[in-house]
Amino acid sequence: MCGGAGFVYPNVPLDDPRYGTAVPCRCQQRGLQDQRLARLQRYSNLGPLLRLTFATLIPHGHSTHPERQARYRRAVESARSWAAQPQGWLVLLGPSGCGKTHLAAAVANACLEAGQPCFFMSVPDLLDHLRSTFAPQSTVSYDDLFEQVRTAPILVLDDLGAQSSTPWAQEKLFQVLNFRYSAQLPTVVTSSAALEHLEERIRTRLEDPAVSQVWVLEEPQGALHQYQEILDLAHLRHMTFETFQRSHEGLDQQHQHNLAEAYELAAFFAENPSGWLVIQGVHGCGKTHLAAAIGHARRQAGQPVLFLVVADLLDHLRSTFAPESPVTYDDLFEQVRTAPLLILDDLGAHASSPWALEKLYQILNYRYNARLATVITTSIPLEEMDGRLRFRLLDGQVSQVFLITADSYIVNRLRREEPPRPRGGTGRRQRP
């Protein structure tokens, strides 16, 4: 008991260094901790966002989609771990209303509770405050504010990309982020924009895997949103690595080994998408299943994926020319061309008009030069393709090409189900 004095003498042996030294009592310690937290909260600039904590957020996010809910839960756990030991950068991406600001504020509040100074500011407000320092009546100098943001022990920048993108604004943001990147200062960034739409110097720092954890809480609601749910269609929903059959009745050992190789190659690509993966084979051999499995695996890891059947893509592009189209050609074409991971299914099954070939060439040539991760499936021999496409698909520095030699899943299923054939015919299908 301290008797209201606020200090007590610890009951320790005579030779203990603390003997005879007054220390704050428990109630005094709680008071000091409350005062320190109040100072940190004033410094944090969180204001009304002090109420946004891990305890008050919806653990599965705002989406009703089970896969997005699971992804949000994983992002929350990752954010909790980051807040417990701030190190590197945490990047949270998603459209407005997906819960990224709440999650970023929860990280900031957790850091404050742990006694760690954390500064929170939205990017448009930051730029407005920096501009206002040039006014004669400003009580804060530009240098003081800029230095506070640039060197904050922990910085949370909310809504990157929502600012007006003037050259001055881009330069200030780059200076802040580049300093923190070089100094490896703990930083949280949220953005409604996809990384590929941010200024290149900033994007390369945000997506550096040596520094950043990037979580896509939900895909941006851009021009392709209506086409991004194809992996959720009944036919593709269950095409995962877990459901892929690496062997089935009627396959000899050589073809079973070939399917196992295709599986391992696709699973490796799904872990770290880099370059191009081209999967060839007859219709129904499993190449679409493996491509969809890659897409599901990347989505489960919180990464954006665009899965399109080539014939459908060309139809979507043509439909943008209609007066009533809600999507412009330029927006749709740009999002396909620059998607972080693009999966094109059934290349070669489309009508090969000069216009179609030119659009596909423009998309693939851009992705070839930018080294963007791409998965392509096709049932036709590469030598039958347009020479410009074939050259890029066969470039070993960018692309891995794998031929599935096993027969079709569907053919084998029909063989098991069909009645015996009359004598005089073998009923065997010639393999390519």
C-alpha cells in the first residue's frame, strides 16, 4: 500500500541495489502508463480512428465471399504479427470499404498500446499539410513536418493513390517512401489502386519482397470486375491442386509420370509466379485444371489473378465498342495487358482474324517485354501459331513450355462408361 503518496520502498535484501530507493506504486505506474499512452495517441494523429482496433474489426472483413473472407482473416493475422514486432513494410490493397483503413488503424493502435510511437496520416491530408506550411500564417515549418513524417519510428500512410498526381506530389511521396525504404523504417501503406497503376518508383519499393508484405484484401473494382469471378464458376471452382488427378485408369506409367511432372511444375509456379508457363495438350487432358489451380492458389495467398478464356477475352474487347458498354476499350485492354498474373486459357481456339491476332500480339508482346507472370494453355501445336506469338512462347529465357501427353480425362471416363464395341473395330484413339 502506498497510502496515497504514490511511491513505495521495495521489500528487498540489504545488498539489493533497489534497497532504500522509492519506486512508483502500482497505481502510480498505471497513471504514468496512461499519461504515456495519451502522449503517444496525441502524437499518432489517429484522432477518431483510436476506436478502430483489432477488437472492433470484423475478423473476416466485409465480403460475403468465403475465399475473400479467408484471405482477410490471414491478412488480419499477418497484421497482428507485424504490430507485435514492426519490421519492414505492410502493404494493404483493396477497394474502398474492404476494411483496409480499419486494419491499418488497428495496427497503429496496437503499436501505441505497446508503447511504440506511431504516426498515422492519409496521403491527401499529408500533401495538403505540406502545401499549407508555405502560407505566411502557418505555425509549422515545412521542414519540421516533412522530417516528422519521413523519420517517424512507425508510419502509417492511408489511401496512397487517392491524391492528385501532380509532379510535386509524386516527388514528395517518393522522397518520403524512398528514405524509409533505404532506412528500412517500419511502414504501413494502404491503397485502393492496384500496384501496377502507381508511379513506377513507388511501386518498385512497395512490391519488393525483401521489404514488403503485400495483401490484396479484395480485387479493385475496375473495368474487369465483372470478368474476375470466372474462377468461381461451378466448372472451375473445384479445379484445385488437391482435386487434380495425377493418375487415372488406362494411363501407363510413362503418362502418369508426365501428369505428375505437369502438376509439380504448376505447383512450383503457383508458389512464386515468374515468367511464363505454357501448358499444351489435347482437350480435357488437365491443362485448364492446372491453370485454374494456379489461380486459386494465388488468390488464397491474397494476390490478384485474372483468368480469361481467350475467345471470351476477344468478345469482351469487341463488346466495348457498343454505345451502351459500361467499360471502355482502353480500360479493359490496359487491365488485361498489365495484370500482375494473367491466365489465358485455350489460346488458338479463337477465330484467327487479323484484328484478333493483333490484339493478342499487343497483349502478349507487352507482357513479354515487361516480364509479367503469365500462364497460357493451348491445344494446338506451337508451330501452327502466328510467328510473332510463337517466338515469344518459345523463348526459353521467359517461358517454360510443357506438353501433357496423357489422354483426356473425359475420354478415359467415357471409355469406362461406354458399352462394349462390336467386333471389327479397336475403339482406340490415336494419341498425338
